[in-house]
Amino acid sequence: MGFPTKVQLIKRKKSEQYYINFPSAVAQAMEFSKGETVEWIVHDKAHLILARQEVPPNPINPQKKTTRRNSARS
């Protein structure tokens, strides 16, 4: 599920800054904290990667379940 977000541009006399705000649902799911430092990596002109220096542990340890299918032999 995606969360469309607009890029904002703030122009000042001597500079300009672009802002991208995270929807609250994304920030909460990622467990971001106030003042956390992240790094943007330009993958290509269509994709940005947001990397964290410190990652909180996962609340659960997902384990893959393997199931066997019983094949009927004739």
C-alpha cells in the first residue's frame, strides 16, 4: 500500500529547501523517533532509499513455515 506525498519547496532569498513529510502511519510503522538522523540515497531518478544508522529491533521474529503437499498417487 502506498502513501502519496507531495514535495514542498521553500524558497528563501539566498537558498531553497525541499521537504518531504512522512504520513503518520509510515512514521509509526517504522518507529521513527524525534530527532533521528537518516540518510537519503539516490538509487535512480525514480527511487530514493532512506537508510537508518540505528534500527530498532523487530517486535516479533517472523519464521517461515514450510508445508508439505501430499500428492495423491494413482
